[in-house]
Amino acid sequence: MAFVTIEDQTLTVKLSLSEKVESLRFHDLEFKLSNIDDVYVTQRPFDELSGLRVGTGLPNVLCVGTWYSADGAIFAAIHGITDGLVVSLKNERISKIVITTDNALETAHAIRQQI
């Protein structure tokens, strides 16, 4: 399961080895805190996804990869039906990240305090 760290004005989404393989992305994601537009928690993380997927997906079970649409790219690492952390970005190649994590509410609060 992906997890988020904040260090040196950078938000890092650390992916597990299986998530790197499933997403066809072999590195962690890093974003400047100044490029975070919004952060929130959703009870329906799968509903945040739209467009064409590059990665792995089983609806309402597992979605890991990047979705491309006219609205921009969305990176997701969603496992199961649980709360999802959503981070909207500006001035980045990825416009939104959606991940499930054990502590989505606490992580969203920690990010909000930094931006």
C-alpha cells in the first residue's frame, strides 16, 4: 500500500514494489507542496477515476496506474473499499493523485497544515 511523506517542502508518494509493477511506474512520485491545490478524503476513491488507464485495474477491487483524460492525468493506487486520500495538483504533469492508505484522514490533515 502506498504511503505519503512530507519532507523539505516535498510531498512524496512511496509505492510498494507491487504497485510499481502494477502501475508501470518504477519510481516514487514527488510533488512540491506549493503545487498542491486541494486535499481531501473520499469514501468512494474509485469514483475519482476517469479516462484511459495505463496500469492494472479490477473495478471496486484494485486500481493502480495512471488515467489520462482531457482534464489531465490521475495517478491512483487504490486497494479495496476504504477511504481514499485525494490530492489535487497544479503545475504538474499529474493533476490528481488518489490513494488508499491506513490513515487517510490524518494524512490529509498533515498535508493541509503544510500548504
